Amino acid sequence: MSEEKTFPMTAEGRDKLQAELEDLINNQRPEITKRIQIARSFGDLSENSEYQSAKDEQAFVEGRIITVRKMIENAEIIDADATADNEVSLGKSVTFKELPDEEPETYTIVGSVEADPNVGKISNESPMATALIGRKTGETVRVPLPNGVEIQVKILDVEKK
């Protein structure tokens, strides 16, 4: 039997998943059930768009419940204290600048489950994070991008979040 995939994440990320699971089970699932019951009362189900829409949403929610449960069950909580203070690792924020003269950028490296670049969280599986993990403040790192271009960045600061 194959080993279950683990999902690296912060304790905060696991808590958010737990809250999402509770919302799916306690709020969304019952609401969809009510919508299905109401739509059934309209009669012929073969031409009932409200019924079909609710059934589609139900399938999505049930699938999401299964996915979120699996992620929580197989969560690997990141311990940012396990590495040196100035070493880039999961759960830490890293400030770097693209050389020669770009503006500094700061991102927190998290597991793919929590990644959201729009709020400054990048996946540990991203090209940038992959290149930076294990490196330390002051180092210059080559980062291969998916388009085949390689950039150089200098690590300015590493902080535990």
C-alpha cells in the first residue's frame, strides 16, 4: 500500500482548514439539503434547474469535505524553530530582492495548502521557495523560473512568523 501524502502547514493553516470543514458540515451541507428538498417540491426533476444546481453544489461540497478531512488527517505541522534563526524554512518569512536593483519583497513560505501569493504566502513547492529553503541571510541565490529564465536574488532577512 502506498504511503499517504503529507500536507506541510502551519498550525494557523490547520486551524483554518478545521474551520472550513466545520462550516462545510454544519452550514453549507444543511443549506444545500434544504434547497434540494424545496427544488423537489417543484415537480419534474428532469427539467428542474434549481434541483440540478443544488445537486451539483452538493457534489462539490461533499468532495471538498473529503479533501479537507484528508488534509487535516495528514497535516504535518511546520516547526520554524527547528532551523537556525537566519535560515529560510517553512513557516518563516523571507525578505529578498532580485538583483541587480529591484525593490525588496517579503513572503512567508508555507505548505501548498496555505499558499496565497496575493497575501504574501508562497508554496514550499514554488520555484522561488525551493531555491531559498536552506539558505541564509546575506546569501545570493540563483532561482530557475518555469519559463527557462534564471534570476538572482539576495536574501536580506529571515524571520519566524
